[in-house]
Amino acid sequence: MSRVKDPEVIGRAPERLTPEELSMLAGRYIALEIYTPANLALRRIEAIGDSPAGCVRQLRERGLDPAGYEFTRLGPAFR
């Protein structure tokens, strides 16, 4: 089984990840921009890490403000 590379999922909607990708990423955290009527944010993965702190670091490296993001832990593909 090959390992999913983080850049392969950045910019994609979590709902569009394949079962294989979800299985390999289970337990990791993703950052999604918080939707507001002012920004109409799409549900796109903007960062992925082993912890919320890892996601925050990635967002800051890209010049994004982590305060505008929610952090969600990915679960297995099927429960």
C-alpha cells in the first residue's frame, strides 16, 4: 500500500478523498477555512498534520491566519 503525500490532498474537499486515502490519513488533522457569509469559503483542505499545531504551522508558512480555520481529525473511511 502506497502512502498518500500531503500535497496530493491539499486543495481538495474532504468528501472527495478516496477510501484508500482516508484509511492512510486516519488520525491526522486537516485545516478547513471557516465559512462565513462574508467569505463564502469552500470546504477545501488547506493544511494537514499530525496535530492541530502542525496544521497551524503549515498555514502560517503559507501566510494564512490560522484563526480563520477549523481543525478536524480525520476518521477511518468506514466505521
